[in-house]
Amino acid sequence: MKEVKVTPIKDGTVIDHITPGNAVKVLHILKIPESTTAVVSVAINVTGKKGKKDIVKIENRELDPRELDKIALIAPKATINIIRDYEVVKKHKVELPTEVIGIAKCSNPTCISNAREPVQSRFHVVCRDPPRIRCYYCEREPEDVADRIV
């Protein structure tokens, strides 16, 4: 069998060890393709040393802390590799904070965070893997966290 390789990127970010099947959700929360004209490579259900995984490579872009928190909500074991001049200059795992503020929407339509009040959504992280969050205001836990990310 002939192996096909994805070309290396000169500068940018590689998100590795994404939960299998979640690469498209990562693209969605990063607003790709709308937010970029750069080359983006996606590998889904790749066999790695620890089993199946997804990978996303984004040229000429480094992720901000808010984007990393969003990724941690849907891929808690993801690894972020910062690439400069074809070399990995920084590598770290995503870390889900104990509290998530302003990056997810409560599933309760009557929650104060969904009303026309100047209140930002706020969730406590109940479980890291799989990620589960609970609304600070109404204590509701959304079923699918990925669908609640804004």
C-alpha cells in the first residue's frame, strides 16, 4: 500500500490528537474557511501510535487562548504544535480551565445568560474527559458541548 503524506507547513499551527471524527467541529469553531485564506489540511481517522485520531494543519496562523479553550471542550486530548520555518518550536496539550466564560451558550432558553441582560455565559467544568460543563446561573448541563460553542 502506498502511503500518502500531507505536506509540511512552513509556519502555522498543527492540532494533533483530535478526538476521531471531530476535525470538522474544530474547523467550525475556528470559523474555517470563513476566517482564513491560508491553506488548511485535514486528516480524519488517521491511525497513530495510540489509535485513531484527527489532525488539522493551518498555515500562517497561531491560535489564541480563547480558541484553545474551545478546542479543549471538544478535543480534550489535543496537542497544539506551533510551527516556524518548518520546525516545531512549541508543543503543548490543550488544558480545559475550571471555568469557561463567554465561549459556550447555555441550552436553557430562559437562562439569564440568554436573556437580553448584559450577562456573559459562565460554566463550571464538571468533567474533563469527556468534557461536561454546568451553567453557573441555572445549573443546566448541555447534552452536546460542541453544539453550544459560540
